[in-house]
Amino acid sequence: MMIRIALLALALSACAAPPAEDAGTTQAACDLKVDFASIGTGIDGDVLQKVDALLANDKGVAAVERERWGKEGEITLCVDTRTGADADRLFDAVKALFPATSQKPLRVERQGRTYQAPAP
């Protein structure tokens, strides 16, 4: 049991963290931010494809900036929306695309609201 806990702690400490926000970056001004991280096995590409399709076909999206920041495909999507209501709606829509549990860290943020797919 102790070995499992130690291995889990080691895996979590090795998890790549998204880039820190800087008040001068575009990321700080995102209406909606979606992070795809990895813990040594790459990102959840299927969910990224679903989120990309959602954002590409939504009339409430003004622009999407993609910031790649890791060695295993880690990426942050910075979404600018036409209205605050669009950002609120898209927060819920992106959250609905996340699996019930995920080994691969997934997070969506909107003005103090954050949802991260729970680990199994």
C-alpha cells in the first residue's frame, strides 16, 4: 500500500503544470481557458478534438489562441467569446465533453469558475 501511495505521489509531482499566468499575457485575458495536461502518457487527444470541433462550429467564439507548452502535446486553448453569456454557455459545453474520470488532466476555467475532470 505504501509503495502505491509513493508511486502516485511521484506520478503527480511529475505532472506538467500549465504555464503560469502573467498579467501581460493573452492567457490572462481569456474569456474561457481549457488546459490539456499530461502525467507521462500524453494528453487526451480525443477530448481535444471534441473541444476543437465545438469551438470551431460555435458562433459565440470570436477567436481561439493555442499555446503549446509541454513535451507530450500539452496545450492551453484561450477562447475569446462574443459575449459573457457565450463564455458561460461554452464553459458548461466544454465541461460536458470531459469524461466522468480521467487519468489525463483536463481543466476548463471561466472567471473564477474551474472544473477539472476527476482522477479515477
